[in-house]
Amino acid sequence: MTAVQAMAAAVVELQGAFPEGKLVLDAEALLPYGKDESDLGCFPPGAVVRVESAEDVRTVFAIASRHRVPVVPMGARSGKSGGSLAIHGGIGVSMERMNRILEIRPGDLTARVQPGVVLGIFQAEVEKQGLFYPPDPNSVDLCAIGGNVAENAGGPRALRYGVTREYVLGLEVVLPTGEILRFGRQTIKGVAGYDLTALFVGSEGTLGIITEVTLKLLPRPRHVATALVCFPDVATAAEAVSRVLAAGVIPRCLELIDDVSVKAIAKGSPFQLPPGAGAALLFETDGNDEEQVFAEMSRVAEMVQGSASGEVIVAQNEAQRRDIWETRKYLSVALGKLAANKLGEDVAVPRSRIPEMVARSREIGKAHGLLVATYGHAGDGNLHCNVLYDGPHERARADAAVGDILRAAVDLGGTITGEHGVGLAKRDFLAYEQGDAVLALERRVKALFDPLGILNPGKMFPES
Ligand SMILES: Cc1cc2nc3c(=O)[nH]c(=O)nc-3n(C[C@H](O)[C@H](O)[C@H](O)COP(=O)(O)OP(=O)(O)OC[C@H]3O[C@@H](n4cnc5c(N)ncnc54)[C@H](O)[C@@H]3O)c2cc1C
């Protein structure tokens, strides 16, 4: 039986199992499910089931197993590494209807949510109760919590608060074999058995489909201070990052913006940097004691001011704070004003190697005749190196530059991906970082959960 015949037979069964509306078969309606926020192309699945329960997911797996067709988990499709793309067709399992916050328990500092809950909605809800869920990918208004767990998403606040992994206590998952399992815990501490929750966090939809998440919460810090400081060039700014961290000061965020990104901001962003800025650092401190928050901000300011090209600009009100962050959040979009296309990477290096990584990525760009814009969560060594290019004629060079940047990060003791995941985009570089023996073990782990190889095939591992 060909793949097309297998999918046709699976569709007949899907039609028997799911009503219209829950099951999407129309080619035009399937198109949006073929894309995410990577630039890897459009790969619509042959069908999408908008599941409403773990039982629905189990039914999809049963049908897919009988016909050996791929199953691709889909969150909000804000991913940047192509993880939700149905590159081999098959059935998309969209979590968009599993979007309920099941409970928030202020006394226990925990919450239970379905995977389709949009992160920004969840954060607003817990903050109403004086609580705080720190992971804050810049896609906060788009992305869903299941996708965050699957990618182990980070964000600016990861510097002080850590990434999604630190907040996932327990999960309900459906395995491709049809088992519905709950593991992990509802308590803050707990060490019984293997840590399967940790294995699932960052598994990029390759081991099972997450249908419920128990999250840890914190009390909401009462005060936040945000500031921006400019530097003559990116090397000086990168050195300032290393200086702050080496002094043992950990602000809540410490974001780097390089000279190319500064040029993009100048072409129209909510917050304009002072004229002559060659690079900038955005930093934020928080806590319950206002004086202490500003004292910490002053300490950071003192440490960076010596090499800065102007005063430290402290946001004076919520509107100014929002404008500064909007400018940073939409940098990725703003870069579109400098070149028609870009390939955005998210390497991470040990903090002491940040200045080297910044320098190397621009040298690599030069060697390929392309501009590289670097910005990102420099405080934790996570840099978004964006290779800018103008059209298809430059794509091969841009791909080559990306390869060199990923290898440079590994050579500096870092990783090919600090937060966006391997997915489709970086699967051919995983062995460079991890080595063949580790990859072989990871493939064996995958086969244990997914013996038929139907779940999100072609992701994370190079195709054999
Ligand atoms: C403007 C912008 C800024 C961004 N900033 C950041 C940032 O600061 N930090 C960061 O980490 N990321 C960032 N991202 C990337 C992206 O938002 C995150 O990776 C996010 O976690 C993806 O969530 P999603 O719901 O959109 O997942 P999707 O893109 O739909 O899926 C991502 C992966 O998770 C799998 N998956 C989704 N749901 C489930 C589930 N229920 N069970 C099993 N697997 C599942 C999919 O198969 C896929 O492999 C940004 C993206 C954009 C567009």
C-alpha cells in the first residue's frame, strides 16, 4: 500500500470517529496548519483533528497505527524550528480546543492547565491572584503551554528564573501505543522513580502528546525596574554583560542589541535609542522591596556605565517600559526593514564566551558576504544570530553561514539551540553537538515510546 492509499484509508476511519468541525479535511482550511514561524516552508497535513480530550488523542493514535501514517502534534505553531510541520503528511493533532485553565491553587503555588492554553492568558490569570509564572518567550501572546513544555521554552526572564523545565511538576501524556499516563507530581518536591516529566520537557513532540500540565507558580514580585543603556559598539556591550555576571549580580533580564539591530530599530520602533548608539543592553531587576530593586539596578548601572556611550535610561512609567519591551520583542520583525529575508538562530554559549560568539558570528557573516544581526538573552548566553539575505540567490550562502554559526557555538562549548529546539531546522547538526553514540541512545529512547515511528517523524534526528 502506498503512503497516499494509507492516508486515504486513515481518513475514512477518522470520518467515522470525529464529527465535522473537529476533523479538518478541506485543503484550504488545512493550509494554516502547514506553517509555523520558521521559514522552512508549508507542509499541510492530510487531516487535522482538533482534539478535545486525551481519549481523542488515543483514537487518533489507534487509527494512525493501523495505517502507519504520521501523527504531528500542533500547539499554536509559533515554533521557530519547524517542529509542528507535517513534512511527511499524516494527521495533525491540534491542541487549540484543549485550552482550559483547570485550576489555580494559590495555597499550593501550583496550577493545572490543558496544553492549548495561550501563555499570555495564563500569566494574566495567575497575576490577578498575586501569583507569577516566570517563563516568558517573546511569543507570549501567541504560543501555547503544551508547545512551551515540548520546546522547554525560555525567554528574557530565564536569567533569574530559569526556563519552562523549572516549572513543570507533572504531566498527562498519550503515548503512540495508546497508553494514557500521568507522571511527575503535584508537590514541589518529589523524587520517586525516573524523572519522566523531565524527559518529556523539550522532547519536541517526538515521544508522546501532552494533554495536561501541572505547573509550579511563585508569588508575584511587587516591583520591577527596567533600564536601557547604549554602547559605542557591540563588543563593548558584550563585555559589559560578562562583567555584570562575573560580579555575581543576576538581574531578572539582561538583553543585548547589536549595531545591526540598532539600525533596524531606527527605521521605526516604539522606543527610539539615542542618536549615535552602536549597541544597547536592556536590563530589569525585580523584588518585593522597591528600594532594593532600585539599589540592584544602580549596581548594574555602575558596572556598565564606564564603557557606555551615554546615561542609563530608566523607564519612568509602565508605558515607557512597554515601549522598550515592544521594541525588543519585535526586533525579529524590524530586521525585515534591512533585508527581505533572514535565518534566525538561537545558539547558547557559556557566558564568558559571549563576546567571542558575537565577534565570530559577524566574521562568519562577512566571510559569506552577508550581514548578521545578533541580539537576545545575552545574560544566559543565549544569542539570536540572524543571517540577513535578500532573495533566493543568496539562500545557499545564508544556509552555509548558519551552519558555520552553529558549529562555532559548539566549538565555544555551547549548543546549537538554547530555546527554539532542533526540530527540522537543526536536525543535521545534532550529531555535531552530541556525537553519534548519544544520538543512537536517543533514537532507542524514541523507539521505546514510539515503536512504529509514527510520531512526528523526521524531527530532531537526521533522517536515515
Ligand atoms: C516572535 C517570536 C518570539 C519567540 N520568542 C521565543 C523566546 O523568547 N523563547 C523561546 O523559547 N521561544 C520563542 N519563540 C518560539 C516559540 O514561540 C516557542 O518554541 C513556543 O514554545 C512554541 O509553542 P507553540 O504552542 O507555538 O508550539 P508549536 O510551534 O505548535 O510546536 C512546537 C513543538 O512542540 C510540539 N508540541 C506542541 N504541542 C504539543 C503537545 N501538546 N504535546 C506534544 N508536543 C507538542 C510540536 O509537535 C512541535 O514539535 C518565539 C517565536 C516567535 C514567533
